Amino acid sequence: MDALTRYLDENRDRFLDDLKAALRIPSVSAQPEHREDMQRCARHLADELKRIGMTRSEVRPTDGHPLVYAEWLGAPGRPTALIYGHYDVQPPEPLELWTTPPFEPTLRDGKLYARGAVDDKGQVYMHVKALEAHLKVSGRLPINVKIVFEGEEEVGSENLAKFLRAHRAELDADVIVVSDTAMPGPDQPALCYALRGILYTQIEVVGPAHDLHSGHFGGAVQNPANALAAILTALKDGDGRITVPGFYDRVQGVSAEERAMINRTLDEKPYLAEAGAPAPWGEKGYSTAERITIRPTLDVNGMWSGYIGEGSKTVLPSFAAAKVSMRLVPDQDPVELFPRFEAYVRKLAPPGVTVKVRDLHGGRPYLSDPKHPMLQAAVRALGRAWTKPPVMAREGGSIPVMETFEQTHGLPCILMGFGLDDDQVHAPNEKFSLSSYFGGMRSVAYLYEELAKSS
Amino acid sequence: MDALTRYLDENRDRFLDDLKAALRIPSVSAQPEHREDMQRCARHLADELKRIGMTRSEVRPTDGHPLVYAEWLGAPGRPTALIYGHYDVQPPEPLELWTTPPFEPTLRDGKLYARGAVDDKGQVYMHVKALEAHLKVSGRLPINVKIVFEGEEEVGSENLAKFLRAHRAELDADVIVVSDTAMPGPDQPALCYALRGILYTQIEVVGPAHDLHSGHFGGAVQNPANALAAILTALKDGDGRITVPGFYDRVQGVSAEERAMINRTLDEKPYLAEAGAPAPWGEKGYSTAERITIRPTLDVNGMWSGYIGEGSKTVLPSFAAAKVSMRLVPDQDPVELFPRFEAYVRKLAPPGVTVKVRDLHGGRPYLSDPKHPMLQAAVRALGRAWTKPPVMAREGGSIPVMETFEQTHGLPCILMGFGLDDDQVHAPNEKFSLSSYFGGMRSVAYLYEELAKSS
């Protein structure tokens, strides 16, 4: 066992205590009463990064909660990694559903329970402790490192984007490393090389000036709820393909080899069991694994109209609305697609109603080349740290901050996360498995070494 | 001017005072704190009916609020009319929107403002005072009269149905008279000879066991909101015809003559203006007037699924539901149609979801023959009382109590109401125009005379 690995092993108890100390700070970004806690948590992290030997470490103010910036740049000629994480957490409510209090981290059965345990303080601390191990064992890091830990990930990262744009040169790097994702199982690491983008809209259908008596007006004026249903239905054809003109124009083809890899990654049975869905369903000609990775989708996320209480009310509603989001794949662009979507929805609207389409938010899809030397370095690191080599994964979701990094930096990203599906992210009894914490710590410690070799 | 008409004219002030006295009793059937007021109001009415000379008048208990029964049967060989009305009123809330307090009847510009002014105490008192006029002027009525004034119309008339069934023989009559509807304008009386029935359902679509992340599961499992939209859309074809198999089987044809009359009755421009709808819309091959009278309809009354708050939430909902009601025309039968509707909706459901259809309530359509001697008597009475002959109207709505009378009695009904569209029924500042009160009173007084001639 080398000195680095030994250091990581021998200091486990303290690494756990240090994480617990950070978890005790209720850094809830959404709740104004925790403003001071946010400052305190940023300060705590900056002090910790100073203590382990980063040459620069400071709390940087923003228009909202501060972020923590740190760097160690003592490896000229070696690559520079920009490590991103966030120290803010989701609100802990409802408190009564927690087995132990959210800000009193508690160990049970090899899992650490606390708000922020996995999202994202635990994964932030994997990096902090891996950096400590290198600095203590060798007095240096194998690569140059810049760190940005933000305090507003759970509330939209608005000020992070401004900060990244304002400090573009200062934050220049060769690769971005993010640990805020999941792995398929407790002993199966993954490297995520693609995320889907998103276009999230709201369709509003207005009919009569006010709710009408369905007996006096039903059948004689257009009903906006029926009209909305017709619009939503027409957005897909019988094969589950989205009918918006030009929607698929920029969708990249995927090689047979990659499709085969994607299909090997997903075990459909436990996936459907987790969904509690009676059967798979989706676009014709594609497998479940393909549908959630390399194909765009369209889903109603919410829908409302008229009377929704108990019993019956004979109302013809004046208004109906739906939230409709599309997941996008490379090279689809939400900015290009929104006007097409809007025009198409308006065209679908039957006579007798007026339709408004709102663009609630958008994010571009993200794709790295899995064969990129930086990503291959991550593959080697994960292979060394775990009993199995990593699966190469496309994730169906979207991480808005990746879009920001892509816009400002245009760099390869390593998405190397160690959460598990049952970690109760954003819910009561959030946890982080110690096997993920320590396995992840070893993985990122090795990643710095492997990145040094890939320059 | 005959003695009857003179009596009606000379006693106007007192007839107004007597109505005001009844309106001061807050007989709100839905609110338990008014239970005593309900008793008091029933007693007040029964006493009034006794005072004017009805031979029998009593408060009859039910399992809920009491009803008032009265009779005068001193005209053997003449027809018997069963007069129906209700003394209970809707809750007056929100109180702050009333110009004058709901239970302090106030006269402004020839209109009497109070909760229950038009619905239905004012129309009940038209009958009470018309009966008084006959009894005081002639010492007798031209026909036999039985009266049922119930106290639960605003809460579903459940105990009325039981009472009618239990006293079928005692309540035997030749015609039923109901004054609880509207007239097209302040000087245009109407006789309603048809009402649509109703089948009110709730469609519930269940997909995954719980809400899912739309990034991880969107496109791979069926979305119940999209599925519901598809079901709702398939319920009508491109011509606005309902696609439920057999739905139109029992729909009666209507003569060209009647269609012409129906089309003369509706002035489409003010009708659409009242709706605030940009354009008419409905089943191909029928006019607006026909669509709301002689044709069945299907409307979404309410619809809900997933996230309906501000902004965006990337959820794939586990559940979606819609309230869907159909207005029925003779001889459609909600009891026969529900299982067909249910089976069809289940058939429309795409794979990957389960669908439940609930029957929330049903009522059969109602149709009298406008040429029936009893209805022709009403036409003559209205012609005598107003400056114009009545229009013969089919109404698009449903009056559940008519369904009850039809089931228990199977008699011709005279629906002779004097409300106006702007009477604010069920809303703050409910009113009844004095021209309707006194014109209606004269109309029903003449009706008793005309019914005597039609035996």
C-alpha cells in the first residue's frame, strides 16, 4: 500500500469527524434566517482549505451567499483542475419525518445521516480530504488545483454564473471536476460523460372571460381544458415521437458501439421497480436505456384547470394550463427550439381559445468525449479505487451548472459522483454511505495523480 | 280590470312587506348554526299558507331540514297542481361584497336585494300571494292545489326524494308547477319545456407508484398526464362529436319546426358576450342554439396533475385526473351510458397506466310536450300577464328535482320562472326585480285559472 492510500486509511475517523463538523452548520440557502449560517459555513470551509495547505483560500462575496475560492498552483507544466461543489443544502422540512435531527449527523449501519450528507458536503469533503492527503504525504499536489464551492446551488446558482463570467481568466483550467452525481450501485463506480439539456415551458389556454355554467354554455363555446388536452396530445405521434417541426434536426446519431454500451449499463428490471411503473413505454425503435440517454423526450410536469375539489361542479373553465418540459440531447439548443415550439403550439390551438407559451427555463445538453485523455484518467482512477472498472454513463437529467461551465469555459468535465439512488436527496433522512465517502475520497485522490499523467 | 287583478295590484306594498319578512330569516341550509332558523322559516311559511286560507298547512319533518306541505282540494273534478319551491338559501358569504346586508332586504331602483330574493323565496311568494288573491276574492281556488316547499334544495334535495317516494299517493296530481328558473329578458316571459340531463364522471389515471424525476424516467415510462390528455382528446372527433360507442343511439330527432323555433329564441351575440368567448364553437351541423338544447355535450369541468405551483419542477407525475361531464338529451339515460363511457375510457388508456372512472352523479333529461294542454294553459297565462307571448324554451342546464318528480310522478311539468340573468344567484347582491315579482305573481294567478280550463 502506498503512503497516500495509507494516509487515507489511517485518518478515516478524523475525516468522518471533520465532515460531521461541516454538516452541523445549517447552511440552508433558501431560508433567510440561515444567512449567518451560510457565512459561517463558507468561512469554515475556507479555513479548512487553508489548514490543509492550499496556498490561497478565501470567502468571496457575491450578490447572494458567498462562495469559497481556493487554489494550489505549484505544479507548473501540469494540468489545472477546477473542482466544483456546493456547501449549501436543501431545507430540512418536514422535520418530523427525520429519524435523527437533520443537523446532528448520526452514524447508523455504516451510513451517515444528515441534511447535506451526500448533497453535497460529503462529496465536497472527499476532495478536501484527498487534497489534504496529497499535501501531507508529499508536501505537494500532482496537478494544479482551483476550487469553487458555491452557496447557491439549491436556489439556482445565479451568482455563480456571474462570478464565472467575471473571473473567466482567473478560473482558467484544463478540466473541470464535479462530484455531485450518483453511481449505479454501492460497488459499481460510474463516470458520467453526457447529460441531457432541458427546455421547460408553460402552456396557458384562455377561453371565456370567466368560468361559465356548463349547462348553459357547454358545447357552444370552446372549453380551454379540452383544447389544452388536444394540444398536449398532438405534441407526440403514435410512435411516441415529438411532432414539433424540426425538433429532431440537430439530434446527433450515436454509434452502434455506444448504443451497445448504453444498453449494457441499464438493468431494466430494478429501474422499473424503482419507478413503480407497470411497464416501460416510450419512443418506438429505442430501448429504455436509449430513451433516457440519447433521445429527447417531452413530458407534462403539471396541469390544472377548473374545479379540482371534491365532488362535482358544473363549470366550464375559463383557463387551463400545463407545464411541459423537453429533455434535449446533443446538439439540440433550447434557445433555438423555444420559438419553434411556441409557434407550433399556437398552430395546434383550436379556434375559440387564445394560447400563450412561456419559456420557464432552458439548459443545453452536455457531452464529453469518453475517449478524451482527461476522462480516461478518471476511468483509471476509478478502476484503481474500486473493485470494478467504472461504467461510462449518459445521465437523463440535467445539471444547470454544467451549462454555465460550458458557456464560460468550454472545457472537458469529469462528472464523478458517489451518491446512491436511495440516498434520499432533498428528502428527510438524507444519508451518505461511508463506503461511498471513503471510496470516493480514494477515487479523487487517484484522479489527481492520473490527471498528471494525461497532460 | 277583473277583481283578481285588482287585488293583486292594490296589495303590492303588503306583498312586498310579506316577502321581506321571509327574507329576514337566514334559512341557510348548508350551515348547522342556522338549524333553528330553518325550523322558524318553515313554520313562518306554514302559518302564512294557513292564514291565506289553505285548508291544510303543516311543517313536515324529514331526516334533515323540514319541508312545508299545504293543500286546498275544494274543486272536485278540476285538475290538481303540485306546486314546488324551496325556502332554503345559499350561504351569503363573502359578506363584505354585499352592498346591503344579505338578510336585511333593501329596495334599490325597483329591485329587492337579499339572499334568497329570487332563489327561491321571491318565486315561492309569487305563488303564496297569487293563491291568497284567489282565496280572498272568490273564497276558493280555480283548481286543486298541493304545495311542497322544501328546505334542502341548496344541499342536494336528498330528503325530498324520500318524502316524494313515501307519499306518492298523497302527492298525486295532474301537473307539477315549478318557479325556480329564468326568463330571457325583463319583458320577455318564457316557458321551459325541456332540460338536459347529466352524467358527471371523474377519470383517474395512475402511472408510477410515486412522482418521478423527469430526467431519469421521462420518455421511458408512461406519463399519466399525457395519457389523460390523450384520453380526453379521443372522446370527441374532429367534428365535435362524442366518440363513446352508442352515445347517440337514443338521441331523439327534432322536427324542423322545433329547430326553427329554438333558433329564433337565442340571440347569439349577447349570449357570446355574456360568455366572454371570442367565437362560438361546437358540434358540426348544428347552430349555437341547437348545441345547448337538443344536442348532448361533453366538457372537462376540472383537471389536475403533478406540479401546479410557480416556476418549474422536473417531476413526472404519478397521477392525473379530470372531471368530465356530459349533458344529455331525451332519451339518453345516464345509468345506461355510464358503463359504456367507463369501458370506452379504459379502452382508450395507453399501455403503462391504469385508469379508474367514477360516476359522481347522474340525472335524466326532462322533456314535456309543448303542445300538452297543461303547457298550453301556461302559455295563455303568460300571454295574459305580460306584453309579449312567452318563448318556448329548452334549457341547457339540469334541475335535479325534476328528475325526482319524473321518477316518482311521471307528470307534465310547468317550468315557469321569472329570474333574470343578472340576478346574482348564489352570489353577493342577489336580487329580484319587482317587475318579475309582480309579473310572475299575476302569471301564476292566471295559470291556476287557465289550468282549470284545460281539464
